[in-house]
Amino acid sequence: MSQSKLKKIGVFTSGGDAPGMNAAIRAVVRTANYYNIECLGIRSGYNGLINGEVIKLGPRSVKNIINQGGTMLKSARSDEFRTEEGRKKAYEQCRAHGINALVCIGGDGTFTGAKVFSEEYGVQVIGVPGTIDNDIFGTDFTIGYDTALNTAVEAIDKIRDTATSHNRVFFVEVMGRDAGFIALNSGIASGALDILIPEQKDSIKDLFQVFRDAAKRGKTSSIVVVAEGEKMATTYELAEQTKKEFPDFDIRVAILGHIQRGGTPSCADRVLASRLGYGAVEGLRKGLTNVMAGIQANQLVFTPIEDAIKKHNEINQDLLKIAEILAL
């Protein structure tokens, strides 16, 4: 689409919320305003697009939100948008409101919906990666990841105080249903004895050996960080099996859960979100569609949405080695 035809864009957040989404919305709205492009906010993701829950956004509409977690536009997952009828309703709403381009802030599910919608109806779409899991291909970091990491590390540091005081073993579960980025990095940063992630084939025998080696070195308390998607067993099952093997261990389980999703976004997430929100509008002005804005090697890049969905960020093998060595 040429710049002259780009008159009105819609922006929405979809899927799980992530700290920094508000900063991205703010950047989209203010960049659009700078170029005299009207911007409409769509509430509750694809559900809001289907139901016409649209509000006009200007520079003052997004004041004082850059420091807020969550998303001012609300977020939801939409089963109706997965149907042809649902997408037809969404397109009718786009036409009714004069929306000819969409900025879609979210993760895999959000981008999958955007790709299908664009292919069916020719609506120009650009994705902005907002998910704490950091598992989207085409960007070094996703919005919300840095904040979630810092939240996890802060929590694990506090748990360590208790572990040390009582000579306890703590299994700490962090978010990461399909990806171990939060677990690996927070585990290294907090000095975990072991880190269990979905990308590695872990065994209970290996875990037990880690505990035995630690005992020989004189360790009296330990933190094991577990990604929620760890395939070997649930965190509670791991704790139970460890207790059977080491009856003298004083074992506790801490599930950090959704605390990692919320809170004030970090400086890194605010800057990343600002760059990507700006980049999305610039991409639309260049006529790009069905791509995702990302940052690689500190440069703004655009990756086909199909690649962002199908491929995944790989775990850094050096970090796995570092985690093993530094746990000694």
C-alpha cells in the first residue's frame, strides 16, 4: 500500500499480556500521528475487531502509559476469529471504520490470525512481538521478556535467603510452556544448582547426580529452576521423586506463575517496545505486509510472519555450558 492510501490504521493486543505492550501502543499511536495517519485502538484483540469495539486514539490518549504493565486495550484469545465467519465479520468492521492496515501486538497465535486474515482479505498487517517467553523467530528479544526475567530473578533471590537459612532445596517453577529462555537466564543470574528446560533431554538420574555432586562439595542448600514446560515431570513430581531418593532433604516447591507477566516494564522493554511500535508504522508506510517488526543486532528488521510462526529462537548452547560450569 502506498503512503497516500494509508489513512487509518488499527492497533490491538492479543494473547497473553506482556509488560511493555502499553509502550508499544503508545509508539504506534504517536508515530501514526506524526505522519498524519489516523489511529484506532481495537479493544480485546480479535474479539474486539469482530464486535467493532473501536476507539479513536491520539497522542493524549496514550499519555502516562509507558510505565504501566498489562495493556490498556485489553487482551483476549478469540475462538470466533479462527472461523471464516468470524474473520468475515472482522473484515466488515474494518471496512465500516475505514481501517486499511493493522498493527498486531502479540505472539504466535496473534501472528497466525493476522497472516490468514491478510491473505483472505488483503488487509495490510504488521506484527509486533509481545510475549514474555522470547520464543519468536526474527527478533533477539520480545516485549516483556526482560521484565519477566527481572521479576523471576528477584523472586529467586528472595527464595535463596530462605533456602540458605534453613538448608533447604527449592524447586522454583518459572514460565515457559514451550521455551526455556526465562528458566535458563534466570537460573544463571540467580546461581541455580540445576536448570531444567523443555529444549534439553533431562533425566531424573542426572538430577540426582547433580545433588550428590553438590553434597560432596559441601553445598547445604540448593535452587533448581524448572521451566513450566519441562517434559520429564511436573515440578511437584520432581520434588516428590527427589524426596524419595534423598529423605533427609528439606524440599519446598515455589511456583512463580503469573507474577512474571505483570509489573512495571523495565527500561529495556520500554525502549524495545518504542522501537518496534515506531518500526511497525514505518513498515506500513513502506507498503510492507505480512511481516513482523523485530530487532536483530540492534537494528530494526522485518521478518515474514510465516517464518516468525514456523521457526523458533534457539537456546544458546554456550549458556547451557556456562550454567553447568558456574553451578559448581
